[in-house]
Amino acid sequence: MESPHVRYTNGMLRCFFFFLISFGLALASDAPPKEVDMQWGVKIPLRDGIHLNATVYRPHEQKEPLPVIFTLTPYIGDSYLDRATYFSQNGYVYALVDVRGRGNSEGAFEPFTNEGRDGFDVVEWLAKQPWCNGKVAMWGGSYAGFDQWSTLKEFPPHLATIVPAAAAHAGVDFPFFHGVFTSYIMQWLTFTSGVTGNANTFGNSAFWTAKFTQLYTDHLPFENLDQVVGNTSTVFRKWLDHPTPDAYWNAMAPSTEDYRRINIPILTITGDYDGDQAGAMTYYLRHMQYGKPDAKSKHYLIVGPWDHAGTRTPRKEVGGLTFGDASVLDLNKLHKEWYDWTMKSGPNPRFLKDRVAYFVPGAEEWKYVASLEAITPLKSTLFLHSSGDSAKDVFHSGQLDEAKPASEKPDHFVYDPLDIRPAALEQKERPAYLTDQTQAMNLFGDGLVYHSEPFRADTEITGFIHLVAWMAMDVPDTDFAAELDEIKADGSSVQLTSDILRARYRESLSEAKLVMPGEINRYNFSGFTFFSRRIAKGSRLRLLLVCPNSIQLEKNYNSGGAVAHESGKDAHTAHITLYHDDAHQSFLEIPTVK
């Protein structure tokens, strides 16, 4: 069964906000046809007297204790049956464990809250079973990737390795990004409500689109979304009380001191179009920042041209783009080789030729480096230019070039939060690949567009871009979104990366500072997702800058109050001015690889 996949019609933001889930996916047809034994209804005791439910799969011919792999999931363990079967056919015991309060596990489920302590107890219980040799590992992606980091920060003695794919990071990429909540969180909370799977309800896209549209067109406060949906039994309201990465969220992730203590092999996997890339990369980068050299040398990173589900089962086609055969890794085989290496003294997986592997679309090849810093030795700076109010759309745009600005007039655009026209265009999903150059701007209304000159030669861009924009406005707060695309010689476009920033968090993501109307402020867009692509000769880069206006996002009505409580009656139209002159150099920094 293919994983449920909710994609934002707001293509600019979908890279950040897909907190999606993965069921067990179809495996390769060459899996060894070995017999597997199952033990259903295994009860794992926790320190507080609660019991988690597990289904344990073992090789039928098992004669001695083996390493154990387990998945800790809120999506009901049975959904990962194919994964458990594959690994138990290949020399491992596998346990599918429902998190507290889900499936047949006891207790109450509060997302992200108990998995660390519970995961510790699961590891240590499994290690003591007669069919386990004392080595325990974890597998899974998205929430099950978060579970691995949350368990690791508790440092269970028998945890041998983790392999988090598309790992969500609470307070970083879910349930908000840079302070902006997504409508999808109520869809996800309903999916994980109660003890049953709720997959049909979760996958009813017509229902969710209708409810998100109702909140949007009626200009209701975002805090009313649970009532509009019809499910007030969740932690939705509690989350809205924590719109920044505060102590509530920080308790769910490793601390600086935790990263210094980590010393087991780790394989991190994410993708260019993975909605939880921001989370996966945050774990990785913080470990690289705070970890000890020996521990960092055992942490490997793979970045493929994949979406969220593709981080477990890669496919050649993503969002209308088709990648080369080399992009389709057999990740089950790679994981087996990883487990063999880390728990059975086997050889290093052949694919892992260095600590970082990334795929370059356009060149259709994998590259290997020792660190992310080693990828991009050259930074190209493209400054924003226009003749003044000439960056209005894709046909009358501003320019991106290396010349520094002198005396130039600024550009302007308007964001009216009561404008509901974009909702009609969101019924059609926006893919990563577009043939209609105007579709991106139509989704949002007014905004600014800047184009580079055509590339004179094929050029690889790999890494994180950075945008600095000097802007003023006449409201105390609003939201900004930026996107970078490749515009090919035939006029089609490929989405490369995007970012979003709430104005009040321009200086700190944890401390709000409202804008003084008319004041010119520097906005650093530093949350763009990592990507790699060989830009073709004759292609141009396109930068879009807008105020997002989407059914998929918490709407900012620009009043400066608590955004979740704002409604149409609080709406203020924002008049935005973007400066690009000698005193206010707005620019885009591009990491190029020669």
C-alpha cells in the first residue's frame, strides 16, 4: 500500500510542511522466500506500568539469538508488515511496536511526548529476550524517524544504531515552520486520534480540502479549525499555545549535551522534496556542530531526489520530474547492509563511499563528499535589481545579476488577507515541474519576480541558498514566502527550493518583535531546503517573493496579535516595499560547484 501523501497545492511551501507518514510499501520482488514465524500480542512493560503492544517476526530457522530491529509507530504496526517480513527473512528479529495509546497499546497518545522514555524501555526489554543477542536497532521514517532520535537522547545501553529517514523534528518542521502552522496538522491529528488506523478518513482529500477552504473563505480564526473539522479531542489547542521552539518542544529533541554524548553509528536519509527535510537536516547539522569527532565519523547522510515517501521507497518520478535509474536505490538492501555492518561485523555498505552522498538531477549521478561543507567551495552572489515597480510578474520581472545596485527605485506589492481568489486555484495540485509559467504567481496573487540571465554553461548548484531582502511595510506583521525555480529554455520551470518567514520572527525564531510601520528591516531567509541540480545551459533562475495566501496555512491577518486568534475582522491590507539600492543591497547567495 502506498503511503498516504498530502501535498500542498501551495507549491512554494510544500517542501517544509508535509509532516506525512509512511505505511509498509511494496518490496523488491527478489526478497528471499524464507519462512517467517510471528508472535502476536506481545506486551512490553514500561516503567510506569503501561504495556505497549508488539508483533514480533522471527526467522523460522532461527537457532541462536539475533539482533533485533523495531519500529515504534503511531500508525499501527501492521502497516509495516512487509518491512518486518523482509528483515526477518534476512537474518533479523523484527518487532512492530504501537506507541502508547495507539493500536493495542495501553495509555493515552500525546504526540512527541512519551516516545523517548518509552523507546528506552522497549530497547532494554527487547535486549533481554532469549531470541535477542543484546543488540537492538530501529527503523522508520517521518514520525518513526523522530522516535529514533527521541529514543537515542535517552541513551539506552543496548541501542546499537539508528537509521532515521525523513525524521520529523517537533518545533522545527512540525507542527509549524518559522512560526507558521499548517492546516494539515488537524488532518494528521485526526489520523492518529483514538486507537484505530483512520486511514480512510485521513485519505479523504475532498473532505479536508472542503474544511480547509471553509475556514479560509469564512475568515475564521485558525484556532477554530478543530471545530470546523469536527474533532476537538486532540492536542491542537495546546500546540497553538506554543507557536515558537520553546521548552515544550525542546524537551522532545536531543540537547546540546546529548549531541556531545552520542556515539553510535547513524544513517540519516532525506530528499530534495522531502517535507521533513528541515527536521532531518536539523538533527544532522546539530550533531555535526556539537558531536565529538569519533561520533561524527560514524554519521552518514544520504540526500536523494525524493519526496517524503521516496525516502523509504524511491521512485524515478516525483512531482512530474523524472530522474535517472541511479536515483532508485534499493533502500531495504542498503539498510540490511548497514545493519550487517553495525551489528554483525559485516563490510561497510558499498554505496556509502563517503560520509555524504547526494544525487545531482540533470547530471543524473551520485556524488560523495566527506561533509556538506566540502560540497560548495564557491558562493555566487546575485543582487536584486529593477527599474522601480517593474518586478510585477513573470513577464515584467526584475533582474538577478552580479552587479551591485547603486541608486534604484524600490519595488512594491500588496497583500490583502481578505482576498480569497487564490483558493479557487488551489484545487489543482502544483507539481515540482510546471509548463505554465504564470501558475505559481496565480496561486498567491501579488508578489515580486526576479530572473537571472541565461546560464552560459551547465552549472551545478548544490546546498542551501540564502536570501537577504530589505523591506518595509505599513502593518505590524505579515508572512513572507520565497521560492527559487529553474526556468528552462522551453519556458517550463522546475521548483528547486523555498522558504517562509513570519515578519515578527525576522530577528529570532523564538522571540517575537513586531514591525514598526514604515521601518526598513533586513529579512534573512535562511530556511531554504537543501537541493542539488545541474542547471542546463540556457536556463535561468527565477526568484519569487510573496505573502502566502493559502487554505493550507494559518492565515496572518496582519494585525500583530496572536495569529491563531485573528479572523477577518482583524484584517489589515499590507503594502510591502522591497529595497535594492546601495544602502540596502538585497541579494541571493547561490552555492555553485565547479
